[in-house]
Amino acid sequence: MNRKVSHFLASAAVAVAGISAASAAYAADYKVAFFASSAQNGFNQAIYEGIEKKAKELGVEVSIYDGQFDAALQYSQIEDVLAGNKFDAFIVVPNDTVGIAGAVEEVGKAGKPLATALFPIGPDLAKLEPQVPGVTVTVASPPAVGAKAQAEKVVEFCKDKDPCNVVILIGQKIYPFDNLRYESYLEVLNAQKNIKVVATGEGNYDPDKSLTVMQDILQANKDIHVVLSNADQHLVGAEIALNNAGINVPDLFLSGGGAASIAIEAIREGRWDNTLASYPVTMGSLSLEAVVKALKKEAGPSFVNMDEVGPLPAIIDKAVLDKNPDFKGEWAQ
């Protein structure tokens, strides 16, 4: 074999090896279905943004399904998609963390990896380790831990006020995770004699709904000191209602959840006081990465505690932001 032919064959071998290596990442042609609790919800959209970014990196096809904050609809969507057998893996932001277990078990029986994002699936919302057969990985934070941390900040604010009147805005108490957050708030606040929860409203993660709810609350409760919420979207509407009522918002203590960019801006400006950190884009990326690893039979974690992987502390206030001037948040609202 002459030198030219030998060099050609060697070059061809290298080229083929390169193609094979690239194909290993893309040839599987995996398809992953994302079941949003609501595709219209900003947080879910940010999770999907993270899924799409990671999918592009890995060469994976992804599709989104709109759960419309309807647990029964989401359950049937998972059943229908599973029956269609067009997807290799599933990512779910559950509307009902307990009721959805039956559908998740069917996914497991079909041998398809499933990641639950934002909340654990199963009876114990404090447990990130998978509880239901069919859950491959949980990418979430324990809801009660963050809620208690928020409430403890309220206690600090209220220490020199008696009474200190608190309004709580929650998503929907019918949801197990929201009910757990609400009960966690009350556990901390009710232990303080000077703190009085004067009203509770359900904002359903919607600024417009929260605006209406807060307007109704203010008709019966003019003298308030704190608005405590599990979602930044609620505070967006609540702030408008407070301003419309002639209340000086910076005098109050406003605590939200999600670390949306609008919350980060409000905290920097001194209008809001803190937000419970969340990183939905990162959450989506980690969820997709986990199910793809499972499809490739690669080792991966059974859970990711989002409280431990973020760049900032769990409670983000102005002092934290002053130390991190470049932080913008991973979603709008």
C-alpha cells in the first residue's frame, strides 16, 4: 500500500470516527413530552425554555402539553400520550402531586423515564427521593422549607408591631403543595402573639386574579402591614391594588416566591422585600438531562434539590442582590 493511499484511509477512518461520535449524541432521536401544569403560566414557560435549550444541545425533540391547571386534564394527557407511544420520556410539572400517581405508574410500567419538576410526586411533599414507581428523578425543592423561611422573615419584620396584620396570597389551597405552604406559613405566624392573619386570598398564579382578590381584601382590611405570598405573580397584582387604595407599598413588607425578574427589580427598587428563590430554566435543563441519561442507561441522580444548586441563597432580599448586581432572575413573571 503506497503512502498516499495509506494516508487517505487513515484520514477516512478519523472522519468516520468523528461522524460516529457525533451520531452517538444525535442518532437516538429521542422525543420527550413536557406536561406543564399550565402552558400559559410564566414559570412553566421558563421550565420549558430550559428544556428546549438542553434539547437543542443534546439533539432531542421536545413537545409541550398544556395542563391548564386542571389535574384531571393533565392525567388524561399523560395517558393519551403514553398510549400513542410517540415519546421516549416524560417531564411533568404536576397539578395534583398525589392524584397523578396512577398515570405515572403506567409510564413506569411502559419503561419510559419520567422526571417530576417543581414538586415531588407522592404523598410526602417533603421527600425528594422518588416515592411512586415510575418517577425516575425529582427536580424540586421541599415546599415547606421555603415557606417557613419566608414566614420567619415576616416574624422579624413584625417584632416591633402589635398587632402586625398579615395578608396571605396563595395559589389554590386545593393543591396539596399550596396547602402545605399555607399550613407552613400559619405554623410559624400563629406562634407569634403579635401577628394576626387578617385575610387569605387565592391568586391562582395570575396577576389579574390577584389584583381582584387583593381589592376585595382591602375593602374589609385597610390596616395591613404584610403581604406574604408563594408567587411573585400574586404580588404583581397585589401591588397594583395597594397603590390604587392609596397605600404606600414600600412601608409594607412584601414577600413573594419564584425570583422572577420583575421581583428582582422590585426588590432592588425597595418596593418589595424578598422572594423565595427559584430557577425554572435551570430546573428544565436538569430535568431533560436526567431523562436523557436514563434513556442512555447512564447513571444519574434520583433527585436534585433546587435549593442547593442555585447561585443565590433561598431567600433573596436587597442585601443579597447588592452582593450579586448581575443577577436578573430566570423568568419574567
